[in-house]
Amino acid sequence: MGTEGGCRGTLGAGSVQGHLTGLSVPAGGAGTGGRVGKAGTGGRVGKTGTGGRVEKAGRGDRSGRTLVPLSHRAQGVSHQRKARQAKARRIAPRPVAGPIRPIVRCPTIRYHKKVRAGRGFSLEELKLAGINKRFARTIGISVDPRRRNKSTESLQANVQRLKEYHSKLILFPRKPAMPKKGDSSPEELKMATQLTGPVMPIKNVFKREKARVITEDEKNFKAFASLRMARANARLFGIRAKRAKEAAEQDVEKKK
């Protein structure tokens, strides 16, 4: 994958939405207080050609919503495809999918076993990887200064991800005649190709556990009691530490 230093591609893709003309509703029949309905049944007006009723303009469903023809949808898809192709040519040889994203866990207990792409790398991850936060944005690395690392595993995984990306990076000089330290060689620049897919895609790996016999310790284990005890220990940690400190101070005073 190739990335040009000091240049950032702009994101944007056009879209075309088909539309139809609005619907006109006829006025109500005389003697019905302005109500509208079928003709010949109390002055109400309906569809024309079927007992005085009026057909709606365009194609619609029972709820009265107008359906967009397939030709309009095809035009929108074609326009979006052309916009993506134009963007790819404009930002070449940078990756089409944009900057690299960190590996993060999905929120809530239901989805926290899955990983996905986050908004940007934290400042701590960039520091451990040896990359300046301002320089990172110029070489295709997304940065999120608000993000905080809550586990050592995720921190190490993203640091390794940054180092691997930096090792594969082909950095174009701002001025071809005056390359600076860290820029790629002319031979490497010739090998640069634009990456059309995601940059270092993130995959969920699930390990299947083999069936085995339940042990006696697992049978006797009390999950609910263990959770309640862990919550109590966390809640009383400060109080117990304070009492232990006071007891140690009293022992020192007694020895004096």
C-alpha cells in the first residue's frame, strides 16, 4: 500500500435520489361538510373510472407512499460508483478505504466478545509505537485523543498493529528531488500500488472448546456466591485498608 506524506484525501461520495411529482387531492363533494370520498355515496369523491373514484399519480402502495422506480435507483447507484472511482483516482496511491483503524471491543456484555474497527488510535498507543500524533495523521493513521486504554491486551495489540503497518508503509517524499529521512527509496516507490480493500482487515477468531468430563471442583463451584464475595471485597477494600493502617499505627505507638 502506498501513502503520500503530508497529503490527506478528502472523503465524500455523491448520491442521486429519484423523486416523483406530488399528489393532488380533489375537493370534497357538496353537502358533506368538506369531506372527501366516493362519488354517489353522500357526496364523497373516490377514484375516477371506478364509480367516480380518483387515481393517485405515480405508483404507490396501500399506505399512500410513492414508490421510486427502479430506473431512478439505478441512476443513484451508478452515480455513487462513479464518485467512488473518482475519489480513488484523486487520492491514489493512498488506500481507497481510508486510514488504518484500531482494534476495539464492542460495547455491552452481549457483544463484548467481538472486535471491530474503532475511531482512532489513542495517544498512549502512538507513544509506545514511537509515532508522533501529528505525523501519524499524514501517513494514514487515524488518531482519537479522547480514547483511553482499559486493558493491557488491547494496548499491546494496537501497538503491534501500528508497528506492522509502519513496517509495510511506502512513504512518498513531499519533494521528489529532495527526499528526507524516513522516505522510501525510488525502487520502493515504483512497487507501490493502491490498496482497494480495507487496510489490515480485522477478523474475529473464535476457538472451539472440545467436549470433556466435568471435574469435581467445577461441580462444587458456587458461581453466585463467588460473584457476591468479589463484589463485597471490592466495596470494602478501602475500609479494610484504612482499618489495617490504623491497627499498624496503634501497634507502633504501643511499642514506644
